[in-house]
Amino acid sequence: MTNGNSSREIILDILLEILEKGGYSHIVLGQALSKYQYLDKQERAFISRTVEGTVEYTLQLDYVINSYSSVKVKKMKPVIRTLLRMSVYQILYMDRVPDSAVCNEAVKLAQKRKFTGLKGFVNGVLRNISRNKEQLKWPDDSVRYSMPSWILDMWKGTYGEETAVSMVKAFLKPSRTAVRCNLNRASKQEIMESLKNQGVTVEETPLSAAVLYLSKYDYLESLDAFAEGLISVQDMSSSFVGEIADPKEGDLCLDVCGAPGGKSLHVADKLKGTGMVIVRDLTEQKVALIEDNIARSGFTNIRAEVHDALVPDPAWEGRADIVLADLPCSGLGIIGRKPDIKYRMTMEQMEELAALQREILSVVQSYVKPGGKLIYSTCTIDRKENEENAAWFLENYPFDAMNLEGKLGETLNAASVRSGNIQLLPGIHPCDGFFIAAFQKK
């Protein structure tokens, strides 16, 4: 079995798991990469890029296949459908792989998976697309940017055509690894030195003193700065939660839906060894994730526990200086990292999530002491879950909107910052789509 073929087989299996069985792309791919850790870096990069690209562009790839195939994508057998999708992605977007090799490997794989009768069909469709790829025309923005039209239309309606197109373009760019420095453990300079000594390319950002972008590394786990808890994986947008929470020494903080713990660890770091952060999540599994991250950080002022945020906890009534409520949401702000979200989410689900967020907020608001803060955040770009919920909260509970001016550097001084919330947009801001609202209890 040639190397090329083995990695394509791995890609086929990963994609079947995601596109046919509904597995979550980042989880299925992550598990596969750790299972095939022995493959060289280049081969793993090929697997990642092909899987991520195929999922990201599925909507567009199906349009192309349907334009050149007598059998429509929906009617194909899952293996053949997946094989064509991943092969067309390589033909259209991976210049390093010759089209002829893509066609040959696809034919071999079809045979290997017992579809010998269909190898002529696979070969014909792929060679036809390869011959005509320069002539492809997209019927609309939905196909061009591989974004379901209902999402695109919603954003065009909310933000206007230009901003909506900037957002969907940004999602298709490769996402970078962002890490936040635990500055109470080491200085930014020391952390950057350590990373550079291990051959990592490190990039700073003017928007945050604590966040770095990393590239050219093999495994995050192999980096000393990661193993020693000097850095935590966290996008810049979610690191703004800790900046806005702005704890003072000795504060008691409760994070009600905290896995995997990035925001709580940031608050613990800012507390400089004082105070206490309690991080909760719904399942043992999620709490185990938080505990791993706490153990690596070496912080002693943070603890994790299992608790359902919908269940009132009288022991916390009026006790917390800060409550962090980063609630379950539609996730439309992180499509760049988890592209399958755009195919799973529906309008109905978004309505349900907005209602769930209100339910959780109505429970956890009682934990905030008078004068204390509640920070509400989501990783989505949806008015119902964001601005509308923030307005609903202020109408129904004894809180004021906090003025966020100056909290996030000069660049982010939008009008909404004065009214206590901020919506970050990919392609407009250099980070994920994210929403933060800050409230102070009267």
C-alpha cells in the first residue's frame, strides 16, 4: 500500500464519520490525528487540510459534482459521494497534487472499497471536472462561499451585503492557533523566547497584551510553554471576557458553563493567586477536561465541579463578585474552526438556544452580589441570542449595562461598547465571531 493511498483512506474514513454519520469535525479529526501520530508531519498536514477543506466546501463541491455527473450527489452511495467530494476538493484547491494522481487514487480507493463497478463512473466525473475547472461559474454567493443561503441572507439582512460577504470569506481562510499567556506564571517575553527556541513562529497582536498566534509547530503538547502551563489555547475574542470581568484581588468568581476552562483560568491568572474561581459544567467528561487544564496551569485558586446551570443552587445566592455565563449557543461565530456547524444549525434550533440562554440567565443572575458583575457571552453572530437577550435581561432583572469603553483597546470603541455589549465579527475584527455583554447588579 503506497503512502499516498493510506492517507487518502484515512481521509475517506474521517469524512464518512463526519459527513455521513454526523460526527463533529474537530473531534473526529482530532482523534484520528492522535491515532496516526506516527505519520510524518507533512502527511498529517495533508490529512487535516483535505478533511477540513472538504467539510468547509461541501456545499460548493456538491454543486460542482451535480453539474458534471449524471447521478446527483443525494442519490449516490455514501462511499462514492465522499470519495468524489474529497477528490474534487483536491482538484479545485490543492495545487500540489496533480489532478491525474487524484483521479487514479480515487479509482483505486473505489476498487478497494468493493465498488469496482463504479470506478469508470468515478474516473469519468473527476476527469470531466478537472478538464473544465477553469470554466466554473458560481450561481450565487451561497455556492461561491459554501454557506447555506438562509445564514447568508440573515447576515446580509442584519449587517448589509458587504459585511456579510467579508464574514463568509474570513471563515474560509485557514484558522490560526491563538494562545493566551498566563502572565502571572511568566512574562510574555520569556514565553515567546521558549516558543521560538522550539522553532515556533510567534506573532503578536496589538489588540491584546496576552494573546499570541502560533504557527509552524508540530504538536501543541510537545511545546514546553504548553506543558508547563505558561500558555492556554484561547481565541482572542474569548480572552476579552477576562479583560471585561477585570477581577480585583480576593474576588470570588463562578463560571457556570466553563469547559474547557479558558476563561476561568484567565480570571484565576488575573487574581494573582488570591480569591477563588469555581468552574462548573454539565458532565463528568467536560469537568475532567477543565481539571486537566487546571492541573497544567499550576493555579491553586481555581476548582472544577459538575453542576447543571439550569438547576438553582441556593448556596450561591448573592455571593459572587463575578459570574461568567458563556452559554450554549448556535456557534455561528466559530464556523472557521468548526465548519460542520453551518450544515447542522437550523432557525428552530437557534430559537431554542436563545430561550435556553434566557432560562440559564434567570437562574444564575441571583448568584451575583449587589455591585457584582455578570458577564454574558456567546460564540455566535445572531441578534436573538445576543443583543435581544441582553436587552431582555436588562428589562427583567435589577442590573445596569456596564460601560466597556477603554476595556478593549482603542480599536473596539463602537457605540455598543458604551451600551455594555460588543459583537465581534470575523473578517471585520481579527478574531472569531463572538458576543459579550457586561451587567452590574444594582
